[in-house]
Amino acid sequence: MTTKVETNGDRNSAMTNGGRTLLSADYKAPGGKLLRVRLRETGGRIESAKISGDFFLIPEDSLAKLEMMLEDVPLKEEELKLLVDRFFRGTSAQGLGVTPDDFVKAILAAKPGESGF
């Protein structure tokens, strides 16, 4: 079963297969940069994450670290904010055109019924 939702110009979709849900969202940050999020979710927790888009995150290898840190994290706003803030503080990563809050909003936008706002 596939559900597609159009919200505030952001696109998100969900597909369930054997208890795993594949989630995706395209989120436009206020500065116009696109964050594309693809998640595999099981039982309300992120199993795996892939983030791409037309933004820059330096150093370059920091995006892979963020994706790894997201594994097994509940798909809930409070937990995501704490993790993303800890990631940016701990790695000294810098987003060009995107903020830590944009990452949280993009991830939450992948949840069915969420817009990321």
C-alpha cells in the first residue's frame, strides 16, 4: 500500500512492506535549498536514513555520520532535535544554506501526515 501526501509544497510518501515503512520527503528550507530525506522506519524508529539535496555540509563526510547517528532513533521531534543538535556541536559540521532545524523539519516531513513545519 502506498500513500502519497502533498503538503505546503513539500512532497512526502510512505510505502509499507512487512512491518517496515519506507518514508520520503522533499523539504525546501527557507533559503530555498532542497533537503531530500529517505527513511526506513520500523516500529516508530528510524532503521536507516539517506539525506541528499542541493545543500552543502562541511566537512563532506559529516553527512554520512549524521545518517548513521539517526539509526535506531525514534521518529519524534524532541529526540531528533537533541540528536541533530548534538551532531552539529560534536562534529563542528556547518551547513551552507541549511540549519540544524532544517534537517529536523525535513526528517519529520517524511512522516505521513507531517509537513515539516
